[in-house]
Amino acid sequence: MEFKKSLSIFEQIGMSVQENIINKEWQEGERIPSVRDFATSIQVNPNTVMRSYTLLQDQGILENRRGIGFFVATGALKRSVQQRKDQFAAEFLPELFKNMEQLGINWDEMKQYYETWKINNEHETKQ
């Protein structure tokens, strides 16, 4: 896993876990890698992974079954998608809207830009 400097490592690990859930690589009710196994696979301290798992447990994304491990909680997909939408709206949309306003881009133009992007990136979105 390649980490970005803009976010803490434990937050990036949490986002990675949510991506696995959103991409349906990890299903609700499924056991996920142990703290130690996940830490080894991404080469970080197990305490950092534990912090991420605990945060996701507090958010209702994961559940800890004592002595067994962490599992994807029921409703985790829906909660993860909503969290990512909220994060996108808070972090990326203000700059997008500002640029649209400054450049005089209306919604019809934006839709065309989006449709062109989809066509040009179709092979990436199907992976």
C-alpha cells in the first residue's frame, strides 16, 4: 500500500478497508484479515491497523467478535458509501463548484465533460 502525506496512515488504512467493502471484495458478515496479517501485508505497525479497525468498529463498519476476529458489519456497504459521498462532497465539490463558477461552466457542459471522461476511461471503471 502506498501512503499519501496528506492523510494519516490510520485514516488511509480505514479508507482502504472501506474500498474493499465498496468494491465488494469483502462482503458483509465476512471475516477480514487479522490486525497482524493486514499490518504485515501493508508493512505498518499492528497498532496502526488496530486503530483503524477500532475507528471503523465505532462507525459500524466492522464488528469485533472476541477471540475470532474482525468482520464486516451488516449495513457496512451502505454506511461506507455514504461516508465516502459525504467526504467527496466536503473535500472536492467546493473546489469544483468554485472553478465552474469562475469559468462559466454550466451543468450541461459539465455533463458533457463527464460523458467524455466516462468514454475515455471506460476500461478503468470496469476493473
